Amino acid sequence: MATAPRSRARDGGAYLCASCEATSLQWAGRCPACGEWNTLGPAPLRRGNAKSGKGAEGPPALALVDVSTDGTHPLPTGVSELDRVMGGGVVAGSVTLLFGPPGIGKSTLLFQVLSSLAATGLDVMLASAEESLAQVRGRASRIGLVPRNLLAIEGPDVEAIEAAVERHRPALVVVDSLQSISDPELGQPAGSLAQVRACVERLTRMAKSTGAPLLLVGHVTKDGDLAGPRAVEHLVDTVLSFDGDRHHALRVLTSVKHRFGPAGEVGIFEMRDDGLRAVPDPGPLLLGDRMAGVPGSVVVPVLQGRRPLLVEVQALLGPGAGGGTGPPRPQTLGIDAARANLLLAVLACRTAVEIPASAQMFAAAVGGITVTEPAADLAVALAMASVITDVPLPPDVVVFGELGLAGEVRTVPGADRRLAEAHRAGFTRALVPASMASAPAVAPAGLTVHGVRTLAEALSLLKSEAGARGAPGTMPVWPTAPAAASL
Ligand code: TYD
Ligand code: MG
């Protein structure tokens, strides 16, 4: 178990806190260690312990190799995708912030953690400041298990939460949510920055002193109000983001910060009527309804954190409003609209594909996934080219690569992971940046890798392929690109 802050950093500072005896090099109205106001005063010049007054030595530096790592071993929660993201589970005394938009499933996820741990016989506690216990109980019965050693306390008072934790000493505490708890002494409304900070500081001290891992829920609104949860990121050990499209079942859990293991790990869940289900293989969920061989559909292996996901990118050409000068900006879902516009311009200027003057281009990432990676550029551009020319891509091909304004296909990270995932899902060919295709042993056996230098070259390669297959469609031939090298 970690030690309380009280015992730390007593020596050498210029100001001493009358309450917790922490020292600080700078004067502040409020002690940065314990949060008490007007307690900092000049510290006597000394080396050693102020209490004893003997000028004793401070704590000696330790050989790092001798420092014990006991207590940093994670406790598995039993929710497999969460354990994967947290490097095995929750660490004693650690504080984790789970943030995401309202309604995405944060309360559901943490309830499942509580119930899964309680089912192993451990006492766990939910502090519900947002929902009444009757509401929580309602959700609980829908999900199924309500073990007897799952304790719950209702209400916003952070002091009451501390007292309940002190009393019951649970093995894990969930506080839902950060924005709805408050310290009554502070005289500020719940959710204000001062309250959120003060409550996190208090609860962090509680976690450190009791050793109970603490999971905190924080809401983030869609219009980017990150102020609340983001303002306390530095105070906590782990920050997890929980995201997805509310209208789709897929939920993505990502570790944004993790003090006990690598950040960037991704867990995938499906929201069902009976709660969240871990999805170790999201392939069927993402590509299950795909109509391969339809013009405008391209599959790209994107990386969510370190984890590859196969995402279908689709394009559609609809009737335009007319009267404008040039093609209207593409409308997008799950793809950055400005990026799609740029890719359409690259397609228009660097290949022979002619963009219909007034038709409206639509582009979407399927499955509620938001694709932000430049690695999806080539797929988006090819989806648009495919729908304009009405020529489908072969169904067994995946595509990745960043596109530059000159139409060049640029290298992206993680080729090996992307190719391995494509191979695992049964794809047999990949169009990749030429610079990567020559790298040794990136492709698994059974997956043929074609390197392309430019978008035009990719189109030309697919054109010869479509010609050979006698592809259906009203315009069965890809337009010849001016700069296309024959492969
Ligand atoms: P919730 O966990 O309350 O979200 P948050 O705490 O992030 O605000 O879940 C919200 C949505 O999830 C709710 O609109 C209904 C849906 N849901 C299900 O589809 N199945 C379930 O079993 C549960 C509990 C919720
Ligand atoms: Mg909730």
C-alpha cells in the first residue's frame, strides 16, 4: 500500500504547512499537499525532522533496485477488455478516471466491474451521486448479477463517501460521477472546477491511505467541454476514455494515460440489452453486414491505440444541389470532412478520375467508428474513385496509406499489425505505401502486398485487376491516370 502524503517531503523547503507539515518552495494561500488554506508559514532553516528538532537526517535516498514493487500488482476485475486496457487490472490505492459522453455506458461498465469483483467474494462499493440507489438497482437487475457484498451509498457529499469507505474498507470504490459530488465546506456548486479538483484530491488521499483502488466517472460533452475531467488528469494515475456512437453497439475503451503500464491500449465492447459484452474479435461486428464488391466500399485496417481494427469506408455519389461552382464539399460521418475534401481535391487534380461537377459526395466509416488516422486516406480516396467510376474494389483487398497533396502515398506506422489483422480476417491482398512493401517480412504468409507510390498508381493497379475480372458496373474501366506506371 502507498504511504499517505503526510509523510512525504518534509525537508529543505522554504515554507512549512502547519497542518500537514509538508514543505513548499513557493508560498501559496493553500497548501498544495493537504489543501488547507492559510497554513503555510516560513519553515525554520534545517536539515531533518522539524518535530524532533534534533537536526536529524532526512530519509536517505534508496537504491532503486531495492524498492519493492509489492502492491503494484494489478487485481483483475474480471471484465476482460478493461483488464487488457489496464495492463491486467486495478492497482491498490490507484485512482482511475473514466471519461466519456453522457449515455455512452460508463455507469454500466463500472457496475459490471463492481459486480464481477463482488462475485469473487470481495466487498466493493459504489458511491452513486447521480442516480438514486433504486435506479442503480434497476440497471443491476437488467444486467443480472447483484451480489450481496456489493455495497452502495447515495448522495453527493464527498465526506460521507470517505466515511463509508473508512467504515467498510471495500476492495474497490467507484464514484459516479465526479461532476455530481461536492465538498460542502467549499461553498461552490458541484461540477465547478474548484469542486472537481478538491474532491479528486480528497478521494485520491483516501485511496492512498486505504489502499482501495478508486474508479471515478467523468462526463465529457460532445461539444468538447473537457474542462471538468481533463483538469484533473494530472492528479490521477490512469485516464480511460470510453467512446462510441450512441446509435451503434460498439464501444471503445482507450487508456489515455497509465502509470502502471503502456498507454494507448484499446478494449472493445458491445452494448447489449443486458449490459456491455467484451468483444475480443470486433471483426464480425464491424464487417459482418458488409456487401463486398459494391462500388464505393473499401476496407482499411486502422489502429485504435495499438490495436488494429478493420473498418469499412464507404462513399456515395448523390444528386447535387446544382448551381454551385465546382463539386460541393463531401459530407461525412466518422471521417473528418476537411480531410475528405482535401482527398477529393487530390483525386481530382492528381488522377484522371473526373469528379461530376455538381454531384454531392458522401463518405462514411461504418459501425460507429470515427476514423481519424491519416492511414485511412488512401481508402477514402479509393472509395470515392470507386463510386465515381462505379467499379468495385476486389472483395479480398485491404488498403492503407497516407496521401500527400502531390498524390503520393506516404508511410504510416504499424504496418505489421495492420497486415496481421487483415490476414487474420481472411483478406488476401493489401495495397500499401511502396516504401513499406519493400520492408522485409512485414506481411504474413498468405497475404500479398502491393506497394503503390501514388494514388494514380493504385487506381491503375485496380483498373487492370477490374479489367481482368470483367468487373460489373456501368463504367467497367478505371480511367487511365496520367502519371500511372504500369505494374
Ligand atoms: P449508462 O451506463 O447509464 O451511461 P453513462 O453512465 O455513460 O451516462 O448507459 C446509458 C445507455 O446505455 C442507456 O441509454 C441505455 C443503454 N443501455 C443498454 O443498452 N443496455 C444496458 O444493459 C444498459 C444498462 C444500458
Ligand atoms: Mg452514468
